[in-house]
Amino acid sequence: MIGFDPESFWDQTLRTLSIAMHGKLRAARRDYNQRAWLAWHIAALQRAKKLPKLKTLLTRDKPRPQSWQEQAMIMQSWAVVHNKKFGDG
């Protein structure tokens, strides 16, 4: 049954089946989007006059450290969303 063990089907409730199906749907969408992203970038890189350095296309293991100014700006944004003044205790 759509990649599930057929023996366990009758042990499931409607809720657990719904959760499993929702998970399968999300995984299928994620896989499709990853393949579409890859195809788009392959086509775009073929048209590029100059290829970007591979290092710029790869993700980093750790994000770069944030300065205290960046952290303060993030906290101010968070405070605005939560209707509080920055610096109020």
C-alpha cells in the first residue's frame, strides 16, 4: 500500500493512516522539488557564460558567526512581532 507494509494496514487507525499518508505526500513533494531544482540549475549553468566557483554553490557545515549588531537586529525584529519594546525586561 503506497510503500507501506500491507500486513500493518489493518492495525492502523484512520488517524495513523492519515498521518502516514500526509508524511508520504510531503516526502513526494520534497523529492519532486529537489529534482526540479536540480534540473533548473543544470539548465541555467549550461547557459552561463562563466561558471561560478563550486565553493559558492555548496552549503557550509556551520553558519558564519553573527555579530552582536546582527543579533540585536534579530531580537528587535522578534520583539516587534511579539509587541514588546527592545530592552524591556
